[in-house]
Amino acid sequence: MSEHELRVSKIRNGTVIDHVEGGQALNVLAILGIDGSEGLGVSIGMNVPSDRLGRKDVVKVEDRELSQSEVDVLSLIAPEATINIIREFEVVEKNRVTRPETVVGVLSCPNRNCITNADEPVETRFDVIDSGVRCDYCSAVLRSDIAAHIDV
Ligand code: CTP
Ligand code: ZN
């Protein structure tokens, strides 16, 4: 690596979310509920050159692994992402995200009149469609604003 190249350091333990669509890194952090106040080490590369994607974002979170529901939602905004689990500097696990068919109990419905927004014991449920996700109860569709409706 020449002195003109600058690369985000390797991490010792944690999770590297790689091959994120350029510009989505902050939404990835929003999905993980990370805003810095929790004290985790977080490094972000934005619009880094990538052979596969042209430009990509990379998010490295130290000492934290991801839940399946977090990965499910990530897949909606970063369908090409790779989740790497790092232990003692080694990649011990590498998984591509897959789009789930439904997302249950994670997203809030954008429709204020939806039954899931009334004070009823109803869990949210969205079907994953090509253009985003659709509420099972009221058919409201969430597209680019998925990250703002995370409810975990
Ligand atoms: N990584 C890291 N800290 C480590 C090990 C790896 O931050 N201790 C990061 C790398 O910088 C890379 C990702 O984790 O962004 C995956 O690492 P690796 O599998 O070694 O890289 P590639 O082979 O390039 O991955 P891929 O084949 O998925 O593109
Ligand atoms: Zn709804």
C-alpha cells in the first residue's frame, strides 16, 4: 500500500459489514441502533473503490455481533452486503445477506391509521417486495425510508 492510500484499520473482534451500496453506511448504523453513545468502536469507509460494485461502503463495529432481524433489515438496503465475523483479527465467518420474505416485529408502519400503530397488541409484519416492503395489514409501502422506520 503506498503512502497515498488510506485504509480503515483491521479490527481485532467484531463485525465487518462489507460491500454495502455506496452512500448507505449511515443507514446501516441506524439499523443497528448505533449512534456512538454506546461507546463501541466504529469505523466507516464511504464510497471506497470496489472491483465488484464500483463504489462501496464498509462499516466495522468492534465487539458486537448482529442479530438475524438486524441482518434481515440490512439486506433490504444493502442486498450485496457481506457480513464478516472477526475474532482475534481473523475472519472466522463470512456470510452474504439474503432477502427475507417477511420482516416481523422490526419495522414500524408509515401509515398512522394502521392497526399496528393503534394501542393494540399487534406485531408489525411486512412482505418484502421488489420495490421495498409492504405492510400486511394496510398495504402501505416503505421504500427508501426503511432505516427511519426501524423499531427494534
Ligand atoms: N477485516 C477487518 N479486520 C480484520 C479482518 C478483516 O476489518 N481483522 C475486513 C477487511 O478489511 C475486509 C473484510 O473484513 O473489508 C473482509 O476481509 P477479508 O475476507 O480478508 O477480505 P476479502 O477477501 O477482500 O473479502 P471479500 O472476498 O468478501 O471481498
Ligand atoms: Zn400498516
